Amino acid sequence: MKRKISVMLLSLLFAVTLSACGAKAPAKEEAKEETKTEEAKDKKEEAKDEKKDDEKKAKSDLTVFAAASMTESLNELKAIFEKENPDINLVYNFDSSGTLKTQISEGANCDVFISAAKKQMDALDPKSDKKDSDVTIDSNTRFDLLENEVTLAVKEDSDKDIKSFEDINTDKVSTIALGNADVPVGQYSESLLKNMGIWDAIQSKVSFGSNVKEVTSWVKEGAVDCGIIYSTDAKAAGLKIVATADPAKLDKKVIYPAALVDKSANKEAGQKFLDFLKSDKASEIFTKYGFKAAK
């Protein structure tokens, strides 16, 4: 009897063992399948990354130094240009034209320069008697691209009742933002206010910004009562333009010249970009942001 019970127990134990082994087999197979799936996913991602790297290597960077006031318009044009020229990757550097000119003079990598005034371009032009840099532009590629307007702007909800440039020299204005003397918008502002005869009288009210975007941000944030900026920047920031400068009161028109930098290693791509800036597509975008074609 005991022997029969022992045999039965051994048989039962053997059956349980077989059952356990059978249950583990599918789990192992599932684990193997999951591993294969993960490996396939990893290989697919690696292939994608390699493809992106290859595409990036196939593209050549074109470095464009442009006036800060062109930020919005050129950023919108970037996608259009790169779609038409898939082998070119636009790299922008936006700042005041004075700062950009200094960087170029000091040897910064730059293929195309677009200034917010002729002064900074003249300083790099070998055909100009105002050239003061060893690094120069290619004069044969230079042209006047755009024209802008100098405006007096306030916050949309301003309660200061500022309506004219003359108001700057009244109690209506306690603080005003202007560009520095080395910034084109600051130079235009200074010439305007000097020609109006109020430059010296308002100095205690002035806060100077390093570029037009900084001046614009101070107005938008309400840090100052008003600011003198370009029409395009006022519109882009949603500010209220209360006055536009009479061109006769400015020493020079607000012209944006563009040119290739002579030492550029990407002259062919740079010329394509300059030609694109003259196209109807580019003109539509510039007009959208308030620029006018230079005459």
C-alpha cells in the first residue's frame, strides 16, 4: 500500500513538473519576441538618426548677419528658401548693425551681411571712402534691399496721451527709450531729435538700448512711456504708432543694404540667397511686416 502511494506521489510530482515546464516555454518565447521587437525598433531609430546625419552633412551652412529689425521677416523666409534650396541651411545672427559690423571686422564667420543703415555697410565696402576694416564685402554684390520708417510708439493701452514727437519734450513723457549711438535706430533718432531742436532738452528722460529689439521690449513692457523704433518692430510687437518721422527731418533715409562678405567660402549659395531676397515671394513677406522696397 505504501509503495502504491509512493508511486502515485512520484507520478503526480512528475506531471506537475512537466506542466510547469510547459507553462514556462511560451513565456520564454514571448520574451524572445519582445527582445526581437525592441532590437528592430532600435535599429529603425538608428537608421533614422543616420539618415538625419547624412542629410545634415549634405547641407552647407550659409551664415547671414542681419539687422535685429529683420528677425521676424527673415525667420519666415528661411523655410521658403530652404525648401527651394534643400542643400543650404540658413544660419542667422541678429543684432544691431553696429555690433554685426564689428564682429565681421574682427573675423567672425559670415557669408551675407544685411545692415539697417548704409553707414555700417560703407565701413566694409572697399569702394567707399568710409571703409575702416580689413575684412570687406564684395562691392559687386551690394544692393539696397529695403526701406523702413522711424516711428514714435507706445503701448496699445497707454494712457499718456502722447500723439507726436513734439510731446517728448513735454510733461506727457517722463521716460523714453532710444537706441545707442552705434545702433542705426539710435542714429536716426538722434538726427531727428537734433533737427527738431529738442535733443539736449530730453536727455534726462532717455534710456538707451543696445538694439532696436531691446528698445521695443522696454516700450511693450511699460518700462518707459514711449520709444523711437522702426515701423516694422512696432507692428511686430503689437505697439501703437502715434507718429511717423518726416523723412525731411532725418539726415538719411532708412535703407537696408545687403551684400556678400568677400572672404565667404559659400559665395554661390550666398548669391542664391541675395537673389531670393529680390524675389516676389520675399517681397510679399517683407511687405507683410511693414517694409518697403528700396528705391
